Amino acid sequence: MDINEAYKMINDHAIRFFKKGEPTPNMEFKVIKNDLDKYSFENRLKVIIHEEVLFISPLEMQIAFKLFLAADGTDEELQADKDIEDARHIYALFKEKLNKDELLLIIDKLNAKKKMR
């Protein structure tokens, strides 16, 4: 897509970028529209890769959003299973550093509780 076309869409849609023919890894850009978007921006994490800086959303948000995707019913079963596995993986890797209260609050705000086990 042309960058000018993408810019025109940013107020209505999130825009995902990836290398042509290689959808993984990818990144998404969007405009802050609600409290959860604002939370993600204000609590973003700084990641340094080969001296380059990249900001990502908080891990608590990533886990909760994966559970939300799996719980909302629009994912196919295999994708929902992958989203749950992704959430479990992030949790297992960072469980000592996660803010569990924040995680539960975000899960509640996204109404993603029904997939938690």
C-alpha cells in the first residue's frame, strides 16, 4: 500500500506493516482512541535490538489482548488456540516481572475472563 493511502486511513483503522511476502514479524500503528490505547502508550516498553530502539505495548496488555482475541469468537479455533498459547507463553516468560493486578484489570476491561484457565 502507498504510504499516503495508509496515512489517510490511520484515524479509522490500525495499520500493520511487514515485509512483502513475510507477514511475520509485523508491527501495527494506530491512533489513541480510548483509555486502553492511552494506557498502552503511556506504559510502553523500550526494547533495544542491536542498538536500535523499539517501543512495544506492556506485556500485561499483550497477554490480555491475546485472551480477548481468543474469547471474542471471531477467531477460527486454531487461531484462538494460538492466541491462548501466545498469552501463556508471554506469561510464563515474564511472570516474575508482570504486574498481576494490572493484568487482571485489563483482562476485565476487555471482558476476556472466559478464556482464562
